[in-house]
Amino acid sequence: MYAKPAAVLLLAGLVAISAAGCGGSSAAPAPSAPDSANAAKPADDAASKSAGGSGSTQPGQTAPPAKTDPAAAGAGGAADASKPPTQSGTSASKPPAAGSKNGAIEVVANPADKTVLVNKMYKLPDNYAPQDLVEPNVPFIFKEKSEKRKLRKEAATALEKLFKAANDDKLPLAGVSGYRSFATQKSVYSNYVKKDGEEAANKYSAKPGHSEHETGLAIDVSGSTGKCAATDCFAATKEAKWLAEHAADYGFIIRYLKGKEDITGYQYEPWHLRYVGTELAKELTKRGVTLEEYFGQTVPVNKQ
């Protein structure tokens, strides 16, 4: 190639400008070299948007349809009309754990699990009722037929074995109170509040939905005579000592231990047995820990 004279180039430029100025369609302007600062770059532009760039239209581009940035919407941008706005910084996957600063009450996700943790912070689903309640073949301190005689089948079978073993050791036992429905627990708690006031009642009675008796896995027991039934003096009986030493062999634990009131939320109750299965019962008893300590208050829950 050789260099064209400057005059020729100048003349060519004037002809091109003249044709463009007259609106002619047959003579297109000569293409110019791309401007690296202004030329359209689809790939780079997309990368810029995905990285949070402004995505502004470059010279020579047609502005694309506006797109909603999900991140921007969540931070106060255009909200999805089909969903209510979510609170910033709140996890939707799991409610705060019990024992957290906000003291949220959680609903247990697996109420039928024999190791379910039910206490002041974890409650049963509304109107929960066990499906396998039966009446164990053991004596009770009352004669009338009542739901208080019932336990879930596995717990009832274990209780029969425990009572037989105690009887063999010449320490016959009797049942005091087993299963309670939500309605019964509501009445029991309400009566205690009327009698002793709410603050005192909360130390030894559970609000409806929060009682282990509603699980069908708990029962209060006493000696066969009914003396000291569900009262503090039971702690000094031979029956109480026997239960502390042997209950775990049959899958039961003393649920509310002495010295653990600040953990369980309830006073010492040597008469309150809770069925959790032999393996866990033996481990808890050997370690001298409560269900709260064992699970670390971390259990499957449902949002209320």
C-alpha cells in the first residue's frame, strides 16, 4: 500500500459529508474505528450488572428493558407484590432458639418423639393428643376411671415392668397422675394460680401446652398407700430413693432434679417420672443432667 495525497483524502471526506447532509441512502458514511471507551460491550455490560454495576446505556446502544435486581428489592427496592416484605436481618429458616435474649416460645416439631423436650420455652402444638394412649396394668391411688390413668403404649409397658420390680423389692408403688389433655392441664394450672398466685404456681405447674403430662410420657407416682403423693415429703421415702436408683433401668428419668431448678424451671419433683427410653435414661442418670442440658436447648421446632 502507498500513502494517498492529502488533497485526495480531503476531497473524499467532503463528498461523504455532502451526501449525508442531503439525506441520501445510497452513499453510507465510511465506518470509523471502534472507540474503546464508548463502543458497546454486551459481555462486559452483563458482567458489570451482575457485579452490581450501574448498567447504564453506552453511546450507540438501545436501552434494554429495566430489570429488577433481587438484592436491591430486598434492600428497599421494588418489592414482589406476591410476597410480603421480610424484616431485614431476620432468618426465615428457624426461629430463635429458646434461651435467647428475646425469650421466644417455640413449638416442637416432633411432639410424638419419646425424647421430645417440653418445658417453659418449648410447647406442644395446639390441641396435640397422643394417638396410642393405653391404661397400664398398675394400681393408682384413686378408684375412678380417668384419663390420668393413661400413658402412651411404650411408656405404659415400661411402667408395668418398673412397678413389678419395685414390688419385688417390697416397695409397691401406685400411680398418681399420668396423661392430661390440654383442657385438663388448663384447668389444673388455673386452679393453682387461683390458690397460690401465678408466680408460685409457675414453680410447680406448667401452663397448658407446656406440660409433660400432655405428651403421654410422664407420670407422677407414690408409695402404694398414697402417703406424700406429689408432695415434698415424698423425697424422704424409700420409694423415692428406689426410683432414683432404678427408674433408668426401665427407661424413665426423674425429670426435675434437685439443684437444677434454674435449668428446668421447676422445683425438685422426685415423684415425676418421664419416659425417654432405656438408653437415654441411663446416660442422663449416669451424667446427672437434665434433658435441657443434654439437648443444649437445641431441638427441631416449628414457627408459631
